Amino acid sequence: MSLRGVAILAVLAVSVASCTRQGRTTPQLVPTPSVQPGECGVPGRDGVMSNAPKVEHADRDLDGDGRLEVIVVDRAKCDARGNCYWNVFKVGAAPGECARYLGNFAGAALEPLVTKGDENMSDVRAYWNQASGRLLLQPYRFLRGGYLIDDGDVLQCKRASDDRLECADTKR
């Protein structure tokens, strides 16, 4: 091989090496809940849960009626960064009425917002931890009987050196 051929191979090798990303993560499958929004469910058993759940509650009054909506997480389903699936249920008002599954929030932390969706249900922002100190902020809005991600307001953020969050719209 000529000296020029060796030089071209060396440039290609350096180019390929510099284009590969360190700390690459593989996509994760989003788990399917055992019940669909609007269906009767049992908090701590239904939604996104494992066969041997480690259940914790983060119950909140999301619709302002004075009764807590049941929010349960299975810590056995959380990933290494603390991201979990928080299952939301609305307990029936009448005795013996079932709890309705309202969907789940995917994140390591949740923040109820002042804005409201259908049925006066509070919007909720979930914080999904990513590699290298990055966060995905996903707002959820209650529409047509269940919580859905409001794709228009999803933000990709990173923590600045002064602890501020620097965010960019994911649609751009």
C-alpha cells in the first residue's frame, strides 16, 4: 500500500473514532400497564408493576376535590438513575366503587403544576434523569380520561455549573 493510502486510512480511522459516542445508552422498552386508563384497577397491583413490587405511595389531591388520588410506584421497576413509573388512580366516591386507573408518569421526581386539564385534574411535570447530568422534563395533561404527555412542552435540560437548569425545546 502506498504512503498516500496509509494516510487516507489513518484519517478515516481517526474520523470514525471521533464520531463514536462515549457512554452510549440503548433505548429502553416502555412497559405496558396491566390496565388501560379508565379501567378499574387495584393500586399497588395494577398499572406498571413487577411480579414482586416494592410499593411506595405519593398520593396527592390532583383535582381539588379534597380527596387524594392514589399514586403508587414500584421501586423494583425503577432504573439505576431512579426513574420509575408512577401509577395514578382515582378512588371511587361511593362505597364499593372501583379505583379507576388514570395512567402513569415516567420520571424520578414529580411536580404538580397550577395548570389544569380535563375534569380539573392538575397537570404534572415529570423529571426523567439521563446520562451526563441531563434531564428530560415531560409535562402530563389529563385528557379524555387519562394522563398523556403534552409533547409541545417537553424540554431537554442540563445542569449548569451554578446549579441552574439550562433547557432547550425538543421540537427544534
